[in-house]
Amino acid sequence: MKNTIIWESPSNIALVKYWGKMGVQLPCNPSLSMSLSASVSRFELTYSPKKPGEKDLTYLFEGKENKAFEEKLSKFIDSVSNDLPCLTKYQLKISSSNTFPHSAGIASSASAMSALALCLCSMQEAIDEMEMPRDFFLQKASRIARLGSGSASRSVFGQYAIWGEMEGQTESSNYFAIPFKGTIHPTFQDLQDTILMIDSSPKKVSSTAGHELMVDHPYADARFQQARLNMVELLDVLEQGDFDKFTHIVENEALSLHGLMMSSNPSYTLLKPNTLIAIERIKNFREKTQIPLCFTLDAGPNIHLLYPKADEFIIQNFIKQELIELLEEGKYIQDGMGNGPKRIK
Ligand code: DP6
């Protein structure tokens, strides 16, 4: 007996950043993200009863072996088998692919681990021959995804998702993300995200190592407090539609994240000269035209340019006239707010 499950799950861009963790992959502060639409990972999981002498897991990335990731997945799957008892009885074949290029400044661990968590939860349902209530299923998938990669907990939901306990959101939790249930102002309902590829070379310091440097960071407490305040304000902004306030908070979060890297011990810098030139041009354009446009950064040099759909045309022109020369091979990826994971099979 063999069965196959396929899920596609998006990457997400954090607006309030998760940076610093404690215990078993629990965040030191709440974070808020927007799920993307075009940047997705697709996971195909085939399971059959375990047979002696056969491997419990084989993994292919875009049709090719990737032993390092296979090992990471194998450890992850072992670590969640208490939650998903079916994993002790079945062997798995997993293959995955991304719609976006590797090292594109798009968090592939978020989309990958959430797609995998969804596949594993669907497998448990199929074996138990019992569907979980939808909210419970998503909560469970988010919790499992979190154990694979913190930011993946938020990719289980579309639009805007909150991960981490916070004031005013009684359902929020450190263990799983929840969808933002407020009424999103039209300005933020179809937010565009153009990902500007400044540099695609592999990162010098992984996010996981970066989180660790927050343990003894001299600004840690102030940072976690700043994030808590930014969360409360930004959720209000999403409902009220004030793009200036949005810009202020989101850019403050992005630059604080990189400030923390530069002030950690050891310190490191992921921004590139062209990142700073692009930021300068974005700010000048905004000041000159008064057009709503804001940037954010992941743990890397590439820029996510966020703006309302209504201003797409003029901003695309600005990118072509003033930013494209700063980009690696002139590359950028057009994305925007998405509605969350999809089960394909
Ligand atoms: C800067 O979720 O990649 O993107 O939990 O160690 O897998 P691990 O880290 P990860 O960290 C993401 C950091 C960030 C901010 C964010 O997405 O909130």
C-alpha cells in the first residue's frame, strides 16, 4: 500500500521580526508576517509501511539527492513522532521544489517546513481515517512547523499571521501561530512585495546562529520590548490603514534586526553597499513623490519593497529607472500577499 500527499506552502516576510529564541524553539518576542503568494514550496510525501532493511526516509530536492537536508529532515521527523505516532510505522519518500531560486532572499525554510508539517498532519489524518477540525489541524501543523523552523509556524496561514504571546490577542501562543483576525484595511489587503536581488551569495551566518547571539546580547531586553510595542501598534495600523505609520514601524524593525547583528558579539554585517544605496533612493523617492512605499529586510542583503496594489505602475517604473542598476543581474521577483497553503492531492 502506497499513498501520496502534496501540499504547497508559501514563504512569508516578517514585518515585526522574530530574532532570539528560548527553550524548544520558542520566540523571545511576538512576530507578525505577511504570507507571500508566488514564492512557494511544494512537498510531495509518499508513505508505505516500514520494511526491515529499507531506509525510513529518502529525500529529493528538485529531482536530485540532497543528503544534508535529508539528514535535517530525518532528525526533525524523529523529533515530532510523539505528536504524529504514524511516523514510527511508515517509511517516507519526500520530494520538494521551490518556485523561487535558492538564496533569493526568500525564506525557504519557512515555506519548506510548513509544507512538510502540513503533509505530515494530513498523513496522520489519512492513517487515522479521521479528519481533524480545520482550526485544530492548522494549529497542529503550525506547531509542528515551528519545531522545524520558527518562522515556518506563520506560513501555515495566509495573509497576516501572529506567532508568540502578545497583549490584546488572547489566542496568541508561543507554541503556534494564529491568523490575524482583525479587519484588514483595503490598503493592506493586496500589498505588493517586490523582492530586489542585491546579492544571492550564501549567507555568512545562518539565522539559527544569529538567534543564538541574542542570548547574551546587551540590547536583548530592550529589543524584545520594542518588538512587543511594535506588534500592538502595527496590528492597529493594519486595521486603520495608515501607511506612514506602517512604514515607520516596518523599517524600524528591519533596521533594528540588522543593528542587532552589527552589535552582537561576534558582530557581523549582512547588508551590502548596494542595499544602503537602494534604501537611500527609496527614501528619497518617497519624500519627493509622497507615494506610499516601504522596505523591509530579512536576515540578508536583499530588499522587500512593500506598497499598495494601486501604486504598482509608478513603483515598477521607479524600480526600472533607479533601482535596477543596483541589483544582481538586474533581477527582482514580483510577489505580494497570498492566501496561504494549498493541498494539491
Ligand atoms: C530574520 O525561522 O529562519 O527571518 O527558527 O532557527 O529556523 P530558525 O530561524 P528562522 O528565523 C527567521 C528570522 C527572520 C525574522 C522572521 O522571519 O521573523
